[in-house]
Amino acid sequence: MNIFPVIVLSLGIVYLFSRACVAHTISNRMQIKDRTLAQYRPAYDAPSLKPYLHNKRAHRVVLDHAAYHTDMPQYWRDCADRDTLEPRTSAINWWEIYYVDFKIHRETEHNAQFSQLRLWLEVGGQPYKVLHMVNDDQESWLRAWLLEQLCSLRWQGKLYLDLVSRHTEGDWTEWQQQRQTVTDSIQFQNHLAGFDYRIVDQHTGVALHQQLIHPHGVRQFYVNYDV
């Protein structure tokens, strides 16, 4: 009797079973939901904020380290400007800005990014403000100077805070522990109008979105941006 086909069939069954177990484990661990982003909404996209002035180009600005590489700061209006090679501008009316995309970089510790951010936060007139912060250098949020700057922020009016933590090394357990340390450090969070924290795996595009202060209540779920 030729047992080779039986061995091959058995190995095939074992392989399929192991793949199923791995898929089940990943599914339980990741619990990816909302694959089409149909229901994904940060707090600042609540219907009460319509007509969403923060989405209009004239009311947005990017605060990144490269803006301060010239004597007079030059800003992009939108994150996409980096890809489309839009020219930077110094003509920013800060009292008309609703949305700041604050990109953290190694140079941020020593340049004027946080100084300009503070000036904008203290400007009155806007019914609300959205502060989107991302570790553009993909390094840890647990840098002493960064936590100190973050925890000392003050503002006028309603502020929606959206923190994005990008990662290329480590695992979800480490990243969630880092998130817990960061959120525990932010003593002012109860005074925020909205607070979202997203952990992004740069390799897969999967993100864990935690809604800390949100119209839908406190919850967290995984989404896949690469859909």
C-alpha cells in the first residue's frame, strides 16, 4: 500500500487546521471591525459640529518641523500637501484656524512648534478647535519633554484632541501599555470636548481606535485603513 498520499493528505489537514487556529486566534485578538470605515468617526466629526469648518482648507494648518527651516515659518494647509507638492505659505490667520495637524519630530523638542501651538490654543473666537497630534518620526510618545509639553497645554473654548501613535516596532501589548501611560499623564482630559487615541501598525495599516471622550461613549475597536 502506498501511504504517501495518506501522509500528504494528513499534512494538508494539519496545515489547514493550524491556519484556522491561527486565524481564529488573530480574530479574537484583533477583533477587526468596520473594515470599510463606514462607521469610523472621531469625536470631532459629530453631527453637532456641522458644517465641519475644520475640514475646509482655509481653516486648517500643518505644524511640522520643516515649517521652521526658514527665517519666516512656512506652513502647509493640509497633510496631503506633502504628497501633492503644494507650496507652503506664511499667510496664516490663526484666529480662523479650526484644525491643527501637529506632527511630532525629533526637532520638535527644540523648535517653535509648541510655542506656535500655544498661541493658537489661546486665540479666542472659534467655537471649537481640533488638535490632531501624530508622532511623525514614529518614535515613542514616552519622551519626557514631549509628555511635559503635552500635559501643560491650555486653551480657550472647546478642544477636541486626536492622538495618533504610529509604530513600526513592538507589538499591540506594548503599544497599548504606552497609550495607557500617555492617557494617564493627561490630567486635563476631563475638560476636553472630545478625545480619540489611535494606535497604528505601520506595516499592516490596522489601527486600534479608542474613543475616550466621544458622543458614542467610551469604546475601542480595530479598523483597517488599507481597504
